[in-house]
Amino acid sequence: KNQVEQSPQSLIILEGKNCTLQCNYTVSPFSNLRWYKQDTGRGPVSLTIMTFSENTKSNGRYTATLDADTKQSSLHITASQLSDSASYICVVGGGATNKLIFGTGTLLAVQP
Amino acid sequence: DAGVIQSPRHEVTEMGQEVTLRCKPISGHNSLFWYRQTMMRGLELLIYFNNNVPIDDSGMPEDRFSAKMPNASFSTLKIQPSEPRDSAVYFCASGYYNEQFFGPGTRLTVL
């Protein structure tokens, strides 16, 4: 079954600290992996998209990594800011019908 | 560009009533997606269109749900009759190549 699992479910960190969010997937065949940021009350916003051949991609203080062999991805946030408080959703494209399969997200709270 | 526009932003209705959600995609984008988000199930794809044609509606929960895209600048998602379990946030996303841009969502509450 095609699934995307994220950990932790929630995370609290202090402003200025780094953190890493994890995503494991069982989607096959694999097409691409995306990380979205969703602020409370708003729609998701794309942070990164990676294909099979890419193993890292950065967007400012956000760096995503992909290990297609182990089917794992991580999102690293450097020097966190209060505005990083949001839900981070891992989405994998692929499967027999090339759909997007969503994880349930990691809720990050950055405290001053 | 104003981005993806959805209306209404909030909708409260009673069980059994018809609900119509509206979406205006970003001009020039050729794909449009309807999603539903709940706390329990997260984001779920309901249906998507490519060049105004429905491509995959396997995520539509049942016959009470229907979606149309009469032209490149407008789409509707209709629920008739609505039920309390339809309460959720419904997102429309506009797609171009491999990227999707989400609208602000419509929060639907069915009493």
C-alpha cells in the first residue's frame, strides 16, 4: 500500500535552534517528493520538489534531503524563526496512477 | 496575479442542503485540483482536471459530490445533499508543470 509517514507528529523548539523533520514512504514507483509548509488557516505552500536523481535541495533556511534507496526524506530548518511555526507536509508523487500521496504532517511550534 | 481565489471562505449550512464551492485558478495554469483536509485524514485529493477535462475523480467520496470546470478560469465543487461528515476545509489548487499552488480554502461546517 502506498503510504507516507511523518515524524514527529509535533515538535516544539526555541527560536534560533535547528530542527529536522522526517518522512518515510512506501510509494512505488516513485516520481517525486515535495515538502509543503502550511500556516494555520491557509493553504499549503511548496518549499521543495525533488525527483529521483536529486538527493538534496535548499530553499533559504530549509534544506530537504532524499534517499531513494531507503525511501526516506528529511527537512532541516536552520536558525528557526517564529514564522516557521506551521505544519510541514511531506507529499510523494508516484504509484500506479502517479498520484500525490500526502503525509499527515508535522506540527512545528517555535517559541521565543 | 492574485493567486488561486476560492469562495466562500467560510460556509455554514444544515444537513441536507446543497453546497457549492467555487475556485478561480491562476491564469495560464492548465491543471486544477480539489482537495479536502480534516484533522483525522489530512489532505485528500478529490478530483483533478487537466485542460478543463476531469482526469481522475477516484477520490470523490460518493455520488453526493460533483465537480465541474466549464472553462479555464472557473471550477465548482458541489455537495448535494450535504452531511455533517462533509465538514472540512476544501482547497483548490492550480497546477503548472510539476508545481501546485493552493488557494486559501473554504471551511465548510455542516450542522
